[in-house]
Amino acid sequence: WWALIISILSIIAASIGCIKIYRSYDLPCKVHKKWHRKIGGWLVVALISLIISPFKIMYQIFIGGSFFNLDSWNFLFNKETGNFYAGLLFAFELFVNWIMFVYCIMLIVLFIQRRTTLPRLMIIFLASNFLINFLDTFLTIQIFESAYTGYEMQKIYVGLTISFISIAIWIPYFIYSERVKDTFVKTKRISNTFSTTNTEQSINSNTLQ
């Protein structure tokens, strides 16, 4: 029941937040229409990776994490066999996984729509995902330090290093890439989409006068 309650509350909270972001958060397009591009290049790789992410999260929730296994909750919150802090971390992992799942769905929609807000929200996702994984790993090691072998610890550190290298590549790409700037040009409000064009037209008219 705990897994079900946490899942429902997480999905509701994440959905409300993401819907509000989708409807309210908007950035003006600063690229002239003639420079607009379709999704291509390394952005295809980023989109494929983003589409795969919800499936990886679902696997972690229902299979890898044992969140819906009653024995896991009974063991962690049992006074004799469990650890209260481990139980809280377990519940937190489930909560965060559902938040990330809903957030991924929103990002996929924004990506396909080529919204101007996508790069910034994508950077937040990448950075948050790494920081959460790092914090989760650190706390897990602190709680269950004696349960890990040297080989398992090495695998954990390698995984974190690979994750760090990944965000060290993708975050600068979404910040500085011209393709990114020329691709994500659609806004929620139509008036903002043509703000750059209108500004240029007013400048040109003032120059002629």
C-alpha cells in the first residue's frame, strides 16, 4: 500500500507541476525564421535517449527496485531487521522515480514540438538526474557500507564517472550549440514567436524614416 500511495501522490504532484510548466513557462524566440531547423544531427541521439528514459525508469520502479514487493517494505521498516533511514531512502527513490518519469514525458513533448523552453528544462533534467543519483548512491553507501564488496564499489564509482562525463558533454551542447538554438524556436504564445521579426521590421522602418 505504501508503494501505491507514494506513486499516486508523486504522479499527481508531478503532473500538476509539469502541466503548469508546459502552459505557463515560455521563452521568446531569438532566431530569425529563415535560420530555423528541424530536429537533426546529435539532437536525434538526444531525443532517442530521452524516449528510452521513461522505459528505463519504469523498469527500475517495477522490476529493478522491488518497490512493489511487500517483503521489501516489511524488511526495511521492521524494528528488528530493518533500518528506518534505509526505508525513508527507499520511499524517496520511488517518489523521485515517478517525478522523473512524468518530467521525461513532458520533455519528450516539448522536444518534438521544438519549444524554446526545451534546452533550459533539459539542462535542469540532466543536472538534477546526476545530482540525485550521486546523493542516492552516497546515502546508500553510508547506510549499507558493509554490504558492498570492493568490486561493487568500483562499479558504482565507474557508473558515476560515466554519468558525469555524459552531462559534461550534453549540458554544454544544449547551452552553446547553434543547432539547438536554431531548432528549438517554437513558443507557446504565437506573438512571442515572431517577436524577433517584428523588432527587426520596426528597426528597419525607423531607419528608413
